[in-house]
Amino acid sequence: MSDILVHTEAGVMTLTFNRVARKNSITTAMYAALAEAFEQAENDPAVRAVLIQGDQTVFSAGNDIGDFLATPEASGGEAPVFRFLRNIAAFPKPVVASVCGPAVGIGTTLLFHCDLVYAGDNAAFSMPFVNLGLCPEAASSLLVPQMMGYHRAAEALLLGEPFMAEAALEVGLVNRVVPPTEANGIAQTQARKLAAKPLAALVETKRLLKKSQQPAVQERITEEAQSFARMLREPAAREAFTAFMEKRKPDFSAL
């Protein structure tokens, strides 16, 4: 069975992370599938909204570290992950997300490109890029301060510590906090409400809402990708990933 389930019904393409045994950590193949799904959804007039969801216990643990280290080319600017990020950032139709449990790294940053986000009360968001010797991605260095304000963004991105669903609601990252058993259903209901509306009006309204961000978002995705690829080859990232694989705390004292 695929690690990304794709199902279209009632005008909604639902993309489900289906790798719960690995905490829905995302592989290069999964990024490629996501990128292709967004391209298909953009060109299919029957798709009027996209919903991204995980399991009620976990949204995504972010990158699959083993796969990430085995495919270093995946960090390049043309890699599937950046193809997916560019696609979701520029996607003209509404995107809804349902988030329960951990949402780590890109599991959080992709949400800044969604139009509606519903969270289970067990959701825990984190962007621990610095802790891996890396920098933010998905234009989060631009979008997080815009949404949260500088000091909260600095706390989230420099410390990389988790913040819970109620804090995400307070800063505007999520629209509503609900029991985890209800999150996917509520998100599906909202996506279907969107799909029932006139598509041209949805697309034009979203374009106007995001006009001030584009093309700055695409430029920041590219800039971050270049820095990310460079930093991935540096000693801090090597120590962080080695420590992760060896199940020990990294030692950055000399770095």
C-alpha cells in the first residue's frame, strides 16, 4: 500500500500520510507523490480543494532521516521536497489540513501554505532545524514571523521546541482545536464546503489574499534551499545526524 493515499470525492482530493509505523516520516518518494498529486489537482477541474491529513495519533515526524541520509541529492533545489514546496506554495485552489499528534519540521512548515488548518488537541508543532545544524525551509523564515511576530518566531525557530495546539490557535496557525477523533472529519466537512462554492471565486479570492506574499515566498524557498544544502554538508549537521542515528545527544561544543 502507498505511503501517500490519494482519494478524490465530492470535489476534494484527500492526501493521507499512510506510514504510521514510522510516524509518517516523509521519504523522497513520498515528496514526489505529493508533488505529483498537487500538479494533478491543479489541472483537474473536478478537484476544487485539497485536504492533507495524517493519523489521529501523528501528523508527520518530518523527514525520514535514514532516507534523507541515503539520498543526499534530495536536498538539492530541484529535489522532490522542493518541487512539493513550490507546488503547495503556488497552488491556486484551497488547501485544508488536519493535524493530530506530532507535526515536526516540514510537518509544521507546510501548514503555512494551507488556507484552513484544524488541529486535534494532541497536536504538537515543532521546527527543530537549528537543532540539526540546519536552517528553516518552506519559506518559514519569512512566513513564521509574519504570522507569529518576530519574538515568537525566534523562539520557535531558534530553540526549536514544540508548541501545542492552543498556542498554535492563539498565533493563528490553526483555525480550530478539536478532539483528535474528530479532526479529520471536520477538516473533510470544511473542504467539501469549499468545493461546493464557485471555483473561480475561490481561486481569485485566494490569489488576492496571497498577492502580497508572492513572489517573495518562492524567492525565500529558493534561498533557504541553497542554505539548507550548504549547511547539510557542514560539521554541525553531520554531528546532529550521526548523534540521531547513534541515539545520543549531539555535541556542538566545538562547532
